[in-house]
Amino acid sequence: MAKYAIISDIHANYDALKVVLEKCKELEIDHYVSLGDIVGYNADPQLCVRAIYALNCVARVRGNHDEYIANGDIEVSGFNPHAKKAVTWTRERLDDSERAWIGSAPFRATMQQCNATLVHATLDSPENWGYIFDAHHAADNFHYQFTSLCFCGHSHVPVAFCKKPIASNLEEIQEWNYNPELEEENFNFASADELPVEVKVGYKYLFNIGSIGQPRNRDPRASFAVLDTITRYVTRYRIPYDIASQQQKIMDAGLPERLATRLAMGS
């Protein structure tokens, strides 16, 4: 029985990753799990790759940015010009062994010790990089989920669903998500908080844990999750970090300005 930190979509943002790892030490995390996209978009690819490698993750899967950056002969498809530029820039800043390591993770993995499945995108066709935004997409994923838990990322928008025993319909877990209409007006993004969800016996759960390095849910804080197999809770943590520092690194690197400005907006 242990605590597992589930991290995803770091996207070369070491300023965000650093505070997440500091929080993990405070929480006395036993094991680390990576859902992919360690690199892409931001300006610290080598620092992030080396940091995740040093964690000796008990399980990890490959993200689409990892895939395209690791394999220089693969045509980058479905990316906007800013993302494509970041891919080219990142390839030149990782050595062969680093690119090989991020590209060696499987598309999906199973953690038998905690009855969980891991995927960056979707379980039905993980290599096609589909997204899970709503109950419709989640329903497709549940057809391929044979474990109690599934953790994914890719969309950078945290969302969670549960399926009761025997029931055919899904329920969205509202407390997992940020909703500006439900939370306090002028919410303070400078503070950290946590959103716990109890894992009930016999239920199935799908957790999209959001992004550490480039959130897109209008909440600019780094997002990650912790699975505690003793208390049977999955908790999402939202942690503020030095956004201005990463923005300056992006600009100094000559990467597109949009990649810097979006960090402050969480979009």
C-alpha cells in the first residue's frame, strides 16, 4: 500500500515541475507515474527529462509530443505552427539517449498493484491521440477499461467520471474540475489547494489529471494527482508556480510569444 504521484503534460516547464516535486516530498510520495508529454512547448526540456528519469517511475506512457520529438523522421501532424516550432527546437536540445528514453515508453500500461490503467490519450486507440473532454468521449474509454481506475492526460483539461456497478450511465465528478461559475468570485490562483475523491469499491473511475506545464482550463496552476491506496482517495492538487520565470525563458529561447502568454491565462 502506497502513495503514487500521477504527473502529466509537463511540457518542458521546469518551474512548474519543481514546485510539484517539492509538494510530493511534503506528501511523502512513495512512487511516481508519468502519463507522458514531458517535453514540448516550453523552454526546459532537458531539465524536465532528467528530473523525470531520476524519479525512476514505476510506470510511464508516451505522449504525442514525446513521440514526435523522439522520432525525428515522423511527420508532425495535427500541430499548430507554434507547437511544430517547439518540436523542432526541442529535438535540437536533447541528446540521442534522452530522445530514445522518452520515446521508449509504451502507449498504455497497467499497474496491477493498484488496479489502474495508464494512457496519455484514450484507451481505444492511444496512438491516434484522441481527447477525453466529456461523458461521450469517456464512455468510449470505459469500454476498454478493465481496471478500477484509469488515468489520462493530453487535453490539459482535468475532468473525471465514475461508473457505478452494473449501471450503464456515467456520472461526472464535479468536485474534480475547476468551474469559475461554481467557485468563489475572484478566486485566488496564488494559493494551493486539493480536490479529493473517494474511490468506492466496485466503481470504475476515469481521471484526466490536467497538466503541470500548460493548463488549458483557465486555471494557470500546475495540476497533478495522488493515488493513496491506503485511504482509497485520488486527490488532485493545484499548485501555483513562478509563471513569469518560465515565460522569460520561452522568450529568451526565441520560442513563439503565444507559448509564454498562454501560461498566465491557463488557456
